[in-house]
Amino acid sequence: MRLLSLLIVTLAVTAIALMPLGIVLAQEANPSRILPEAVHSGETFDVTVTFASPADKMNGIGLTDLAPDGWEVTLDEAWCTPNAEFVKATGNTAEFLWYGPFENGMTLTALYKVTVPDDAELGMYAFDGFLEYYAGAEGPFVENTTGGSQVEVGERSGIGVWWIVGIVVGIAIIVAAVLLVRRRRT
């Protein structure tokens, strides 16, 4: 709640301070999320959100991204490019704040990690989020995050129970053969 209050106050003060500039926004920031296609219960994976400054003097930028309910988010200012001024992880919510100003076309990237619960059921899970910012005296502008919006929790692949049983049986056969050969030599 503090981060959200700080964001609102920062955005308001910045807008008032830059009103004389009269900058008009010509394009959008286009925040886009990158997710893996499939994950497994208990797995931790990276989520990346990138966007570009749509105008000179883009500032007071807040990004909120939501993982599925019950999933845990971790983050760090240093994982962002450029480093975010403030970050906050609360349960499944990742919040980032940059002050700027940033020049037109500059790319900003937020990275956070998500851990799937150990008891997550198989299926599709949705992510949601939005970017809020000012561009000079214009704004606030709010854009929904596009790109990856779902991830599938699938069954674990790799060495299964039958592979382990096969390996153990194979080792037992080799040991028995070695013992049989040794016995015949004596």
C-alpha cells in the first residue's frame, strides 16, 4: 500500500512540475510480458516485462504485474534495466517504480521470479498487469501488459519411476554376472 501511495504522490508531483513543458504523447509504451510456455509444480521461473519510452520526458513509471493466485513472486531493483528506484513483492504481485525522465525510445525492462506452488494442479494459469506513467505534463497513461498472458502447469518429464526401476534391475543383473564369473574362476 505504501508503494502505491508513493507512486500516486510521485506521479502527481511530477505532472504538476512538468505542466509548462506541454509535451504531447505520440505513441504508446507497449509493455510486453515474456513467459515460458510450460512450467511444473515447485518450479521457479523468470518473467520479463519490457516497454519503451513513447516520448521524451517519460517519468513517474509504475508497473504492476500479477502472477496467478497462490504463486509467490520475488524481485530485486538490480534485476531491472535500468535499476528500478523501488520494488515490492507481495504474494503474487510484483510492483516496480522508476522516476525518469527517460528519452523517447529508451527500453526499460523489469524482471521478477515466480515460484509455482508444489500442489499446483495441471492446467493453464493467467497473468495480468498494467503500466502507468506520465510523459511530460501529459498523463497519467495506463496500458495493459500484452504478450505472454498464460502459462501451462504440466507433468514433470525426465527420469520417471520406471526408468529408475530399469536402472536398478540393470545394475542388479551386472552385479550378478560379475559375481557368477568370479565364482567360476575360483
